[in-house]
Amino acid sequence: MNALIVEDEELAVRKLKKLLNEVAPDMEIVGNTGSIEDTITWLEQRRVGGLPDPDLLFLDIELADGQSFEIFERTPVRSTVIFTTSYDEYALQAFRVNSIDYLLKPVQRDELKRSLQKYEDLRGKGGTPGAAAIELLLQQLHGHFPKSYRQRFLVRQGMKMLSLEIKEVAYFYTEERYSFLTAVSGHRYLVDYTLDELEAMLNPSDFFRINRGAIVTHQAVEQIQPYFGNRLILNLKPVFDKEALVSREKVTDFKLWMGK
């Protein structure tokens, strides 16, 4: 049996490893990641190398770059998941309903032992919670854990990196397969995410993807004009050196978004 620990608090990682060594000395800890991005990269690189997902995933709910539920939305998770959390037990009964366990922090030895026994029992019966069970769990938890959105972005400026608050962003766009952020100040920065990834990170109340190549904020939209093909063309500030077109299928939603 092996496991990946997904936890961004070093002390919590050390304590969990110590407890696992006590209650399951034969378990191999094959890795430790501390963010959504690192976890997805770790899993996908392991698959590229022809290795299976770990048997168990000890998964903290709140990570450095958001809530770990996003991992399931962006990559298949084939491991049995045991969540760790500081949240109140009464909000989390859905975990047990789906035979997906959770551990309240600080993790206690007896609770960890019970979770591992539950995993062994399930495996002995020829089944462990799969993707369908996780999907049902996420549906049941909707509302208990409102989705969190990115509040800052780490961007590149030459050889340096800067941290920008979300309120400093005017719009995102792609150019020659690279993604860029244009700040309210007019400065342009390279970002390490695709527009699909950015769209999942951003609050839809504040950001709108007008087409395949651009995501804008309300504050960036200076003027809206009709355009042929039942589309709209936007004048953005700071000035955008391309055509900022709202695709035909997005026009209705865009008008609603601008009117909120």
C-alpha cells in the first residue's frame, strides 16, 4: 500500500507521516505536494512514466492555491481519498455516506487507524470509492464549501517575478500559445496558465471569457459596439492591440454579465 500526502502545512505533513509510520509501518509515502497545481502535475507525470496512481490520497481541503476539490475537476483521480480538514464534523457527513473518509485536524492516531481499516475492509470486498462516488460527494457538499477564487497571481517580468492582486488585473489573453495578463497599469505579464485553467480560477462575477483567446473584467470594458455576425466588439482599457470580439454564442451571457 502506498500513499500521496497533499498538504501545504509542513508541521501537519510531519505529524501525519509519523502517525502513519506508527499505525501502518508497511505503507510507503511516495510523495508530498502542497498545492492544486503541484498535485495535478505530480499525478500526470507519474502516469506519463507508466506508474499507477497511489493507492491512497491524504488530501487537505484548503491548499495554498485554492480548495482541493478543483483537482477532481481537472484530472482523473483513481486513488481512494481520505480528506483532512479543520471544518466542523456536522458539515461533513456526506464523506462517510460515500465511504470516503475524512480526518479532522489535528489528526488523531485512533482516527487514522480507523480510516486505514476502513480502506482495507473496502479493498477486501473488492471495491474502493471511485470517480462516481467522488462526484456524488462533491454535489452533496455544494454549499458547505463555497468555491474559492484566486486573489493573487505570480507573474513574470523578465528574470523577476511579481505578485499582483486580482484587483490589478484588467484582462487575460493568449498570443502564440502563451498566456498574458494585462494589468490596470497597462503593463503586460506572462502567466503560467492556459485560458481554460484561468477561467476555472477566476470569479465569474468579475471575469468573463469573451472568446477562446481573451478573458476580461468589467473595469476593462470601455465601450461596446455591434459587430457583423451578431457579435460585439469591445474597446478595452488599457488598449488591446487586437480585436476584442465577443463570440456570437456568448453575446447574451455577456450582456447579462455586464448588466449585473
